[in-house]
Amino acid sequence: MPQQQLQAVLFDMDGTLVDTERLWWQAVEQIAGGLGRRLTEADQPEVLGRPVEHTAAWLAGATGTPVAEIAHELHREFADRVRTGIVPRPGALELLDALAREGVPTALVTASARAVADTVLDALGAGRFAVTVTADDTERAKPAPDPYLTACRALGVDPTRCVAVEDTHTGASSAEAAGCAVLVVPSLAPIAAAPRRSVLTSLVGVTPEHLRALVAYELRVMSWNLWHGGTKVDDHRAKQLKAILETGADIVGLQETAGTAAQELAEALGWYHHRAGENLGIISRHPIVAHFGDQHVGFYGAAGVRVRVAPGREVDIWTAHLDYTPYGPYEAAFDVLPAADLIAHEEVRLAQMRDALRRIAASADDTTPVVLVGDMNSPSHLDWPDVAWPVTKAAEEAGLRDSYREAHPDPAKHPGHTWSPIHSVHEDGSGRPEPQDRIDYVLHNGEGLRVLDSTTFVSGTPRSWPDVTGNDWPSDHAAVITTFALDHAVDRLRPIQDR
């Protein structure tokens, strides 16, 4: 199953659970008016979602009145209004009760002072919340992430597995900075939806299942050249299965499958698979719902599938293998060719990459993210400062981002070499060191797909060629594994109001 779980729901108080945002605005309006300052809509960012101290300092700067005096009056005026006018927001108590029935922990995370929060909790029921974080409990208030991070630490939960329910841009920014998905129900000022932020007009009808849909799924995608299907190593199929299970991969784009590897691995794992020609394959623990490209592709080329990770969440996965000759790192290291010649000699691979990119574009839509993995047999322009390798540049110009370099921007610190764990010296017998380089990739584009981590993987300590039959690692390439967060669609919750 996808790695997704709603660990907790974190609620703002003022304007979200109870209709106090208007009371706070009225309180500030009252105090400001007494100081000769008339509030307008332009003042909302300094008032809504802000702690008393922030608004008091802002008013002090505008009126010349001491901050402490304004803060005292704001506390008094707001507390008086809360005691006499607190009203739960529609749907708020029903959602809290539903979460309690399902055992989902909740926290109150408010910019109000503890005294005000306690007054509201008396009306709502303090027992509804496992944790309460107020303006008194963190050094930095919203929009800093501190209040939400404090609540998550107290609950012992991962912020990326939590949903924050907010009503202001300030509060939403705080929760997003902490890593939470956000559901916004604006109380006064309008707020736009965003990739990790859904917007509704009311909490009426919102259920725990709707909130679960907002939490990102983790998807681990692996690129692996199996090296003649793995047949150079003893017991290769068992070792391939062990490696896939060890990495926790969800989807593996394969090259050099020797025809049957994708099917055999998928059957052994109980997964889905797609075979394209004698060289390419994709295996997935999630259902494959569409096939792209030429299923009878030659040894070099690309093939793709659409994978349904969860209801309403799909990803296009492509695997590619490009020609290995002439090999640029050899020409650079052994022939000492200048950059212009190296680039000119990439014509075959560049044409193959462009063909793959055309096929990807032809099958893509506006809502489905795309991941292209493969053995490109070309270094990256992101790794070589003096050579603008055209294969990876073409992918970048088509909108594909290099997940390994997103996770590890410094190629000197994290070279990420995938060629080759078994070749330390060139196999022509000359004794020359084998150029080590990064030629296998996990590239991606599309909204809602975020890189959490990327790494290369080799199991054990492989012996060098030709003494490889007993290696634990049944390949001559390192694998590349990228962990993505697959976020919800922006309009994920829009149908709720119509049900």
C-alpha cells in the first residue's frame, strides 16, 4: 500500500474552530479607533492571524501609543468579546467528534494568549485536544513554523503526515513552513488554493477521509540497468529480488532485461509489470492502468506506463536506454577531446532522447506527473562545468528535473556515480583507471511531485570485473532511487460542498 497515513490534525482556533476572527477584528478596530486610527481592508495582514503583541506593536508605530498599553487594552477588549460572543464555526465540532471516533489525535495551535485559549477551550471542551499550543508557548509566532512544529513534537508525529486547518494566510504559511498539508476555510480575507493547500467555504461535510486525501503519499522510484538481465552473476534473480525489497522501491524502471526479467521479477513480487521489446521493462507494486510508446521498441529507446498510486492519484513512469557508443567520458579521459567535439559526438543519443521526449509529451496530460528513469550513457551538464552535455540539457529544456541533483546540488560533494561499481580499471587491459560518472537518472516534472531524497544503491562490496560471478550485486551499474512526495491535487476537495 502507499506510504500515507494521517497522524494528526492541527486546528487553528480563532476564525477556524470558533467565530472569533471577527471578534478580534472588532476588538482591534475598537482600540485603534480610540487612538484615532481607522482600520481598512489593507490592514488585515497586520491583524488577522497575528498575536496580540504583533498587532500592538504595529498600532504603536502608527499612533505613538506605548506597546504595553495597547497590548493590555487589546487583551481586555478581545477577552470580553470572547466571553460573551463565542460561536463554533459550522461543521467544526462535528469534524472534531469524527476524528475522535477514529482515534486521530488533534491539537489546538493558536496565536492567541493562553488566557484567551483557555476561555475558548472551556466552551469547546478542553478534552477534545491532546495538545494546546498558544502564543505563550513559542518564541516565534505564526507565520513562522514554530507553533506547528511545537505541536507535532508534543504529539510525537511527523508534520508531513499531518493536516493543519486554518483560516488565514498567516496561519496557512506557518503550517506549510512546518511541512503540513493545509485545509483553509477563510473567515474574512480570501485565500487561494496551492499544491499543498485546499480551500473550502465551510467545514460542513468534511470528514477524516477527506483530510487523509490531503496528506502526501511517498513514492519510491528506482532506475536499474540489470546488465544482460543479471546473467553475469550467479543466482542473479534472487539477488535482484533481494535488492528491490531492501530498497523499498515501489516502481522500478528496468534496462537490459534480457526479455523476461520484468515479468519474472513482478511475478515473484506479486507486482504489476510492462515489457517493451527485449530490453526495457517496468515493474510496480501499484496497478498499471495504461501503456505508452512502442511495445516492440528496439534495444535502445523508451517505453512508459501510467501507474495508479491511489484513487485519483496517478503517475506516468518511463524507462529509457540510450546507445553507449561513442562514450563521452572515454573520449574526454582517454582521447582528451575538447568540449565541442564531445558535444558533437552525442548526436545519436540526443536523437534517441528527443524521440523519448516526444513520446512522453504525446502521452502526457496536464494533471499527471511524469518520471523518466534510465541508463542514458551520458554524463550530466549539471556535473561537468566545462561540457554542456546535450542529452541531459534536452531533458531539462523539456521541463524534466534531475531528482538526484535536487537532493544533492553539489556534484563535488555528492558525485552520485553509477558507472561503475565493478570497473575500477578499463577492461581493455591497459590498466588505465575507468572514468567514474553519473549516467543513470531519475528525472521528473509535473505539479504535486516533490523530491524528498535521492540516492545511489549497490548491495555488498562487489568484486571487480571479471571476477564477478559471486557478487551480491548482480549489475555493472549502481541503481538510482528517488523518494517522492505525491501531493494532492489543488481541487481535491471542491466537490464536498455539492454532496
